[in-house]
Amino acid sequence: MDTSPPEPQLTTLYQELILDHYRRPRNKGTLEQATHTVSLNNPLCGDEIDLQLRVDGDVIKDARFIGRGCSISQAAASMMTQLLKDKSIPQALALADRMSAMMHGDLSAARDKSLGDLRALAGVSKFPVRIKCALLPWNALTDAVKT
Ligand code: ZN
């Protein structure tokens, strides 16, 4: 009989999801015909993200990344690129705001289904030095579409 409380199970599930994205990153590689590229790094942790977008009008048609670093930064990039396809620039920036809110402890953002797998990273908000890891790909996105 399983009497353990649900929260640690959820945490384990989330850790597995993060590791799954880290080991089998989605949308990793070079994007042909990229219209926007931004490279950012996080010197605190040694994370690097090279984000490439193909934007048509104001819609993100495709997103890929090349990167290296810790599991949190690379999983966040993988999860983010999954969400971005066919989103408009304003929708993508709204997601970036929700992600930032979640990483700063906003519990309503952590329950927001629009963040998809990224909700697995909500627990990272308790580790201030790692918040930059989780937000690195989102900062690259914001830089890419604002220029
Ligand atoms: Zn990191």
C-alpha cells in the first residue's frame, strides 16, 4: 500500500521529465532558413544556448537550438522549442512572461497548462542560482524577437 504523499511523487515525475528532455532533446540542431538567431550564455553555470527561429509574418514557424550545459538549461530549451511552433510573437512573449513568473515563485503560473512540460521546472524556483539556467533559452527568445 502506497501511503507516501503525492508531492514527492510529482517531484520525481518532474525530475524524470527534465532528464528525458536533457537526454533526448527535442528540436536540437541547425535550422535551415532561420530568420532569427541569438546566442546567449550563463557564465554562472557554463550554459550555452544558440536559438534559431524561422518567423513568417509574426508567427514562429520553427524553432531549434544548439547548446550545452546543465540539465535544467538544456531541458528548458527543449521544452521551450516544443511550445513555440505556430505561436505568434505576442503569444511567445506572453509565455516568456509566464515562465519568468513561475521561476519567481508564482504558483498560478506553475499550474498554467499553456507552459506544457516547462511546469516540471517550477521547483527550480527554490534554487535561486539555477533560475538563470531555466530562463536562459527564454531570454534568448526575447532577445531574438525584439531585435
Ligand atoms: Zn545551468
